Amino acid sequence: MAVPVIAGLGTAQPPAAAQDELWEGFFAKHFSGTTRALAERIFANSGVSRRQAAVNPLLEDVSDWPTERRMRRYQVEALPLGKEAVGRALTAAGLDAGDVGLFVVCSCTGYATPGLDILLARDLGMAPDAQRMFVGHMGCYAALPGLGAAGDFVTARGRPALLLCAELTSLHIQPAGARVDTQQIVSHALFSDAAVAAVVVPGGRGYALREVASVTDTSTADHMTWDVTDTGFRMGLSPKVPQVLSRHVRGLVDGLLARHGRTSSEVDGWAVHPGGPRILNVVERELALPPEALAASRAVLDEHGNCSSPTVLLILDRLLRAPAPPDRIVMLAFGPGLTLYAALLERDA
């Protein structure tokens, strides 16, 4: 059977703004009273210095928009961003859109029919028999099950697959008069916009996808929520999330590596979704990693914020662009469920 290999990545991001500018120019006025002082501390300790926004609150305040208007804007902004990421990934892999056998799209920040999968397949010139899969509301870990589906297709069919993760979290700023709690402030301080595409092919040069694994602790399902409201999608993010991750991440990673005769000491690349500074600290501690192991994850958090599903692929892209790219990579991402996903990649000559 064909070994699925990641042969090309492509990234696309809207214009950036400094975290300090976002605070001083918008969020300092968005919050009031004692909430404002709390929000200022959370913004300052977020681990984020710059973020990208397709709909920048410094230029356009969407916080009072109804959900219908936000969804219309989603299509306008997400389509060109996704097209840019896909085009770059296909070019990196040396393929044309017509070569794609399966197109997987992950996005939880906007919905419309026809969706990004159909519109991009049309605009890019994919074959009429190309299969499509849309993954929604998996949130920050969606890239890894998406990658797993692409890898399974490549193995079974011997044809290339394409994954796109595209998120526009900037469309979901909540109204100033809405119920404001610490969870909401944290989400406003962390989240960002991006699109990343990955091409998976049967064999060849690149990074072989050895396995995708997961574990879900449904007893903590209420710890992370993404509710559709009349004013966009509202994030619920419990401070207990790092505690839950600490119970499961070591077993998930050790089991994944053991099935391939490896240990964590043999992993020289870590792409860990930066749900926030505390998440990275917990993973570093539980896996007994040296401080430099999560440097790429912390750098992506600092420069891009938490972009939901594309974030772990941004970290992977950063690792692969290093002067000495790693030979063996573990990818980790976390989201609603609570769910932990892991993937093992190994470089093929």
C-alpha cells in the first residue's frame, strides 16, 4: 500500500496588528470597570505580540453584527485566503488542482452552502470526480483528523489528497454589553485568522504520515464550547483545560511512539498547538521536554496567536523551514471533547 507523504504546505494570512495596538485601539474601550483591569492583565500575559485579522477591529467593529451578516462576510474573506494557501501548497508539491483526488476542508468559524470545498474546487479547476469532505466544529484539533482522512485516502486509492484549514476568528468578537467573563476575555486576547493547506501524496520525498491517534475525555465536555448565538459564535474556555490535558497527553504520546518502536527522546521536532502559554507549559512538563523543544510552538503563538485549526500546521511549516529540519515530528492539538489528537511524521529521503 502507498505510504502517505506530506509533499507541500502553503500558508496565507491577512494583515497583522500588534497586540498592544489591538488593546489600546479597541479592547481597552470594549471592556469597562473592574473587567477592564482584568482584561488588560490577560492581554499582557497572553504570550501574543502580533495577530492577523481579516476583519480588523481597529478598522471595523463587528461586535454588534448579527450572525447572518458575519456569515456573509466569512465567504467574502475566507475564499481568497483559502485559494492563496491551496495554490502555494500545490506549487510546493509540484501538482495541479486537477490531480487532487480528495479535498478536505476544516473550518469552524463560518458556514454557508455551497461551502469553501465546492467553491474552491470550482475556482481552482479540480476534477469533477474529486471527492470532498468538510469538517466543522472540531475546533483547534481539526487539522489532525483532517490529515488522517487525507492519509487514509492516499493509502487506499493511491491518489493525492489536499487538506485546507481556514479560520476567521476575528468575525466573532462579542458585543461590549454581552455577558463578559474571564473565558471570553481570554478568547479575545488569543485568537487570530489564518489558512494553511497541506498536500498528501502516495510515496516520494517529504514527511511520511505514520499514524494519527486520539483520546477524548467526555467527562469534561463542558470545559470547551463554541456556541452559535445571535451575535456570532461564543467561546467557552474553562481554566481546567490544562489540568485535563495533563492527565492524558503523556499516555497518548507514549502509546503513539511505542507502536512505531520509538520514544520521545527520538523525536527532534514538536508541533504543539498553543492554546495558550499554560497549555504549552503543561505539555512541556508532562512530556519532560527540554525548553527548546517547544520554541516553534511558542514563536507561532507570539507572532500569530491561536488561529484555531490552522495553527498546528503553521508550526509544522515553521519546523520544516528551519535550517536543519527535524527527522521525526510529533504533532499535538487539543479541542472540544475534551479531545487530544497526535500525529507522527518521519522524513523520507
